[in-house]
Amino acid sequence: MAIKTDEKNYVKFLPLVKTKEGDFLFVPGFIYQSLLKETSLSKIDAKKITEQVVRFLISANLKLITAPLIREVCNVHLLKAGFEKERLEYTRIGLPFHDLKCLFTTLINSEEREGKIILWIESEFKAVDKLIKERT
């Protein structure tokens, strides 16, 4: 995706975004597109949330930005704007670093470890899915 002219201005205020695929320029349009794709937000509301997230990230003067951090900041701004259902739709499902580290250090058997991880993620998915359905 090409960087739009108005998005180029953000580059000088934010570090590269660290992802599992490598380091990338911060592109606000990615947040906007992700919100539209993954939530039931309107284009207007997705734009507002994107702008709020960008302002926050710039004002935080961070040395490191990761994709999960951007998602967490988006979720906070969704909640602040009263978009509880959309925050649930946008939530990241998985295990915190600490919990994964414990699993890797206590369980030598990779099949047992993977089984626990899959069960954890599956139960978290079902819980979030149930909450989303209750709000529709």
C-alpha cells in the first residue's frame, strides 16, 4: 500500500513498527483499513478512532511500536468512544508473554504445551464470541 501524502507527515514523529514480518513505516491507513475490515464501525467512526490513535502514539513519544501495541491502543480508544462491541470484535486473542514463557519453561513436551495453548485460545475465542453475540 502506497503512503498517502497526508500520511507521510507521521513518519517523522514515530519509529518503525516492529512486526513478525520485519520493520515497517507507520501508516495510519493500515489502522483505518483494519478497523473497517474487522469491526462493524462506520467509515466516519473508523477515521475518528484512527486519528485518536495516531495522536496518542505521537504524543507518547515511544521508542518502539509493535502491531500488538497499536491494537491495544485502538481498543482503549474504542472503549473511550463507547464502542464496546467493536472493541470485542477487534480484541486480540492469545496468551500474555508471561503465561507463554511459563508454559515454555515448565512443559518440555511440545505436544502438551501446544495442547494447552490451543485450549486456552479456543476458550478465550468462545468467551469473546459469546459476548459479541450478546451485544447484537
